[in-house]
Amino acid sequence: MDWPYQELSGIDPSKPVMIAEWATGEFPYTPGEPGIHKPEWIKQALDLFRTKYPRVKAAVYWHERWQNVDQSYSNLRVDWVGNLILRAQPKAAEPAPR
């Protein structure tokens, strides 16, 4: 996200930045494979918006689930991650460190 953030920030240094339609799916965990689970990924993104990308003032999460051609489901819903948002919400509202 570094170069798009820099590019958007360069358009007008006084304007806030919004991240629209970002999401992650829930994929089966494979031991020994790199990667993180959906709750950790969302929490990491919210932390980065607050700390590394302080001009991000809005983030619209793509909350959807659909059935694929092979009858499997793609699930991007936030509620799938349990109470992560309830735990993350107060932290997301905190001002970025100076």
C-alpha cells in the first residue's frame, strides 16, 4: 500500500485518505504454510492505517459472501471473525502516535 498511499497523499497534502472495498477471505489453515488468519490480517491492517498511514481516516470493508461455480463459498464477511471488530474498534478510534 506504500506507493498508492504516497501517490494519493501527493495530490493534496491536506486531504484525508479513504480505503474503499478492502477485504480478505477465510482460507483453510495449512500447517507449515506462511500467512496469517483473517482476524489477524484485519487487525494488522487497522493497526497499519493508524500508525503507518495516518492520513487514512476511513476504511470501507467489503462485507460479502457468495457461492462459486465449484459450489464452494467465498466469505469476506466481518462477522465471520467473531468479536474481532468489537476488540479492534476502540483501538481504531485512537489517534495515531506522534
